[in-house]
Amino acid sequence: MHLFQQKDALRQYLGAAKEQGATIGFVPTMGALHDGHLSLIRAAKAQCSQVVCSIFVNPTQFNDPADYEKYPVTIERDQELLIKAGTDVLFLPAVAEMYPEGLTAPARHYDFGALETVLEGAHRPGHFQGVGRIVHKLLDLVQPHQLFMGQKDLQQCLIVKRLLQLIHSPAELVICPTRREPDGLAMSSRNLRLNAGERQKATTLYKTLSYIKTRLAAGAPLPDTVNAARLQLQSANFETDYLEVIAVQDNGIILFPDKPVPGLPMYAVVAARMQGSAVRLIDNMEM
């Protein structure tokens, strides 16, 4: 595995690889890798001749400075996992390498429309502008043929899909299924911050989404089902930012219907934390 920490060296390497006909698959991450990330590496390897992974904890997408400071960092273990998975290139830049202009310098505003005003956008102001800023930088650098992301961060995937349109990128976005632990918990780097009791209780989110899916499949009214699920989370001592069933249009716009919408994919989406826990978890499930 080739390791690069400077943009110019990575750009030179990838330019030479493309001249020799390489196809580039790109997996951007913030590290603390788990099998969800590695499933993206495997998907990229199946479709591309060169797989590039980046590890960069991006400060501009954290609206909570404490969350940024506590984000788990496991670089040595991450590198071992990437080597075993057959990653060709790891880009591991410092903050100054990605933001030579400084974190507070004026930055482009991305028109994500209503997509960044609901759900995660409503609860994490500025988050998706930070995502757009760093993904744009990385795409300009790597110029991949395909970009691989996980469905667990569904709204982020929709934001990046819109970003690709805004910057006229030819990269194809490939959204891969959420990887889960045997008990259903969605794999997440933030799971490392859960204590044993919290880790066991965190499966409540998966059970709640499964309950919604089962009830809707049986024909139960959507609003009643979601309200019942919210009460379940409340009774389990979860503080919920949102629990909704959404429909997603082809243009990425999120709808909040009161009944299933034929022809549109629908998802139950949740963001919550256990009372007394600083760890905020998100998950979603296609209905």
C-alpha cells in the first residue's frame, strides 16, 4: 500500500496510474475503521483497478468542537486493516495540507437547498457545508471514476450526489449497504465511544427501525406507527433528535409523506442518544 501525506505526491502518482489506464475507486473516511468501511474497499476493488482511501478527520464538518476532539483516532490499526483489505493507496493528510488557506478563510457556499435544512441539517447547522467543502477538495485531488459511500449516512450520500452535480464532477457515486453487527447495530466509528451498557442498549435503534418496517408492511398507518416508535424510544430513555419515515425523489429531495409513495424509495431514519451519553447515533432502514 502506498502512503501519501502531501497532495502533490498523490496527484503525481494517480496521474501516472491513469496514463497507464487505471480506473480509480475512492473511499473517503475519517478513520477509526470498521467492516463498514472495509466493505466499501471491497466494493471498490471489485470495480476499479486502483483503490484510494483517505483518512482525514475534517474539522469544518463538526458543529460541536467537543465531538471533534473526542472523535476516535486509530491510525496504526486502520493502516493494518487497509493493507489486509488490499487498498492500493492511503492518503493521510494533516489539517494544514487540506486547508492551507486556514479553517476560517471565506469558503464557497454550496446550494444544497432544502436537503440541508432537515434531519441532520436541522440538528447540525453548517455540517453539510463542511462535508461539501472537504469532499470537493478530495474529488479535485483524486479525480476518481467512482466514489464509494455507505447507506448508513444516507443524507450525506444525498448531499454528495448533489455536490457532484454542482461541481460537474464525472465521478459516479456508488452507495453500498449498511454493515451491521450480529445484533443489528449499524457499524459506526462512534460505537468505540460506547461503554458496555450503552453498547448493549444501542441495539434499540435497530429494533425500532425494524418495528416500523414490520408494521408498515402489515398495512399499519404510517403516522400511528412512527408515533408508537417514538414512544418506544422515549420509554427506553433515548433522547431523540428525529425519528421519521421519508421518501427520496430522484433529484435527492426528501419528502415526509403520511402514507407510502408508490415508486419512491422510503426509509425510516433516526438520530438519538441514550440519556446521560454524549454519543449520538444515527441509523436508517429502507422500508
